[in-house]
Amino acid sequence: MAFMFAALLLSATASEVPLPNLRGSRHLFDQNCIDTPQKWAEAFRTASDGCVAPNLFGSFGTDKTLSPGHAFAFLIGRTDLRNYLALNKKFRASNLTRAEADVRISAAVAVIVGFPKSALLHGNFMNVALTVFDLPVGTNVFLPAWERLFFALERAGFPEVPFHVKRNLTLAYAKNRTPIESFSVVAGCNLGLVGKFVAGEIPSLRQANCAQSFIEAIEATGTEHPFDGSKPDGISCFRNFFNGIRAGEVSITATTLRAAFFSCIDCNVLFSGIGLGFNNVASPLSGKSVKDQSFDQFFTGREFLVQNLPVQDVDHVNVELPNITLGSNVSFLELGFDTGL
């Protein structure tokens, strides 16, 4: 059922087309680009740089599938993979010690992909691996923009959400605000407390004084530990949400719809809804401090969704990232990744 849902989800719009076979097409990309998982892993190991072919993608938290327990998985593409190599090379060649470079490299990877600051503190970033894989020819990729997500739900057989509700949620993220600000407005949360949640200063979103309807909608999804822990797969989560609407236990609003996406497909507080990754700490791409970055520089990468493929069925390599141990100096998350270079 999960894969049926994903198949429907990934055929949602005409612009979501299978990845063509780009190998051998010199006019499309440089044939000297890194085009296998093994080559990428070797480049990372040797602190080499280079362009990355469009068939390579990456994912975190993989096991037997790309995203255990979910119908589909968030991915990074060639842009982020090349940036990882460039930053790895930069920090390895700097005057940082080996241990300092390790922390800087792992933090850079985490920030670009959208890990919140809390994930890098208190010894939380341990034994993390990046799975780099060759996306099979013909596999559909999905861009996580709000309107595509709404239409995907309809194609998956869920009831159509009223247009004004979808419009309200989409436009809430189109007002030149950060995703954290947009989330706080839509979810009716205290912005300062949401910032503390992202930074790991409070353990649960329950403590962010969010709207009661937001809290009740999350609870209606039946998610285990919905505010600070594990999540169910998208099918049962969305089914529970819409059953709650039918039963009159939940009203359908931009607030409750945002709660469903928060719980059901891990669209967390940092989710931008426009296909770009976002983080509120210093970007390793700019090298600047938080206070010196422009608005644009907080958007750190590109996001994709894909059917949750079995890992054993794709050519892949797991690249172990250095641990960020308890007590590691991560002041560069505020002062800038180029601090001390």
C-alpha cells in the first residue's frame, strides 16, 4: 500500500517526469563529472572536488529503504553533493586540526540538508551516514512545493482540500518571510519559542504556545511522539487526519493542514515549501556569520522527493560522516563557517 501511495504521489503532475537516461549524452553534462556512488565516495575520502552528474542523489537515515516507514523519501541532488565535496576539500586544506575539520565538515553537510541546530548539539550527531546512490533510469522525482503536495494527495485518493485553505497555506509561505516565521504564523505558535525549539533549547513543540487546533490536528494523525519523536508512514497518518475531519473532530484550515504535513511527511519547521532547503544558522556556502548573511543565503540547497525505494535495489554507497561529539565547538554556527580558517 505504501508503494501504491508513493506511485500515485509521484505521478501527480505533468512536470514530474521519469529521469531520462543521461549517460553518454556529452552535450548534457561533462563526461568527466563524478557519475557513480563509488567515485563520489572516493572523492570525499580524498578531499577532491568536481562536478557531479545528474543521476546521483543522496539520502540520510536509510536502512532497508531510503526512508524507513515512509511512502517516499527526501533527497539531495547533484548541487548539494558537489557543494559537500567542495566544502570537504576546503576544510581539509585549511589550518584547522583534523578534529576541528571533522566537526566543520559534518556540520556543513547537516546545515545544507536542513538539519536543525538542535541535531548538532548535545552529542546528537553521531553515527550518521550519507547514502549516495544512482537513481534508476525511469524513476520519478518529485519537487516538494505546496501545490504539488496538495495535488498529490488528491491523486492518492484523499478528499480534495478546499481551494481557499490550500491558497492560505501556500501564500503564507510567499510573503518574504523565513520558513520559521511562516510556520509560526500558520501554526499559531510563538515565534521566539519556535526558534528555541529549533535550537534545542526546549525539547518539544508543545512548549511553543501553538494554536490548540494545530495541536489537536497533530494528535488526530495518530503519530507516536508527534512533537519530538518518531512519525508514522504518510498513508496511515493522512488517513487518520482526514478521518478526523469526517468525524468533525478536526476542522480543515491552513493551520490543521500544516499540522498534517508536519506529522505525516516530516515537513518540519524549516520546510520552505518551494523546493529549496533552509536553515537559520550560518551557511557554510556563504562563510559569513548569521548577522551578516543576506536573506537569500539562508536557503542552502535543493530538495527532492522520490518513491521510497529499497536500498538493495539501487547502486549505492554509505559514507560515514565524522561524529560531532558532546562538547564540540560549534560556535561557527553563529560566527560563520569560515571562522578561524
